[in-house]
Amino acid sequence: MRRDHYINEGEGRRQVCQQFLRSTLDISQTYLLYNLANSNEGISQKDKRTCHADPKYDENTYNDAKNYIEDLPVLPSHYNRPQSTRLYIPQDFKTVTNLYRLYVKYCEDKAITHLSDRLFRNLFSEYNLTFHVPKKDKCKLCVKYENNTNVLNKKETNEYQKHLEEKNASYKRAEEHRNMLCIDNSTVMASFDLQKVLNTLYRKDSRKG
């Protein structure tokens, strides 16, 4: 079946080839032929496809998801605290995708309904949380003891006290070296956090290879 194609030109219209028409409207041949085959008096029919909306969830389901997010272990940035109120989720959770997977398992274990992936992501985005580790952060030992809600035993107390003494001694040495600049301008003082700049092997379990 032969078809003639036209485009508007001023008050009239001009006959064109199909390729010119498709290039002008930026449509595919399949799209054009489908609409021609399903048109009614030259007018394409209304799209009959239905929108697959998220299923309806009750308030308890949303509250359960909120409680799950709010109960996540989070930490503020230590050195960047004055500039940022963002909280940081431990790296073990990796990504929102992995977090959602853990959330679904949590709901299945509790025999409760879970939100869809999209709604969970939307809810998570309302919180000032991120998986990104700040460039400057507190050491793991300080975090461990400052967030510990249990009474420390003698061994833990001695370990933490020794750590604080070493930290204060390092700070004092750095201050003394900086003060040397006031005595000798030719002195150069540099400080490095070797735990951050040295690439070392890391594995989560304690098994030896």
C-alpha cells in the first residue's frame, strides 16, 4: 500500500519522502508505521498501556523502613564536623543496593512487609546519610571506645589510655617541630598519616592465606 507523506509549510503543506519526514520528527519507521496502522481518521489512538505504579503500603511498613534506617550505625566526620552535618554509614554496607538487600532480609526474618526498591531509595535519600568515607576521619580505636555503651574492663581501659597517651605525645612532638621554624627558617617540617597514604593488603576475615 502506497502512502504519501506531507509536512506543514506556511499555510499549506508540502509532499516529502518518508525518510525526510522521519528525520524531521526524529521518529523511527516502526513508530510511524504503528501509528499509521492504528490511526482513526488520521489521528493516532490514545496509548492503552497502563502505568505500573508501586503497590500501596500502609503506614506501619513505612515506619518499619524508617526505623531500620534510623537504627543504622552512623558516625559524624571527626575533623570535618564544623563544615558538615552529614553522617557516615560504615563501609561494610557498601551501597544502597546492598543496604536494600539487607533490609529485605531483615523484613523477611521479622515476617513483615518491605518497601519496593524505588520507595526505599526515595526514603533513604531523605536522610543526611552517605557511604562515602570523609577524607579526614577519626581513627577506628577512638571510634570503638567512644561509641562503646558498656563498662570497659581493665585491659580495655589500659589499651585506650595508652592510645590517648601516644596520640598526645605525637601531637606534642609535632608542635615542637613546628616551633623550630621560629628558631631556624631553613627548617622544613612535614607530617604524613601513613595509615592513609600507604597501600596495604586488607581482608575482612581473620583467616590467613
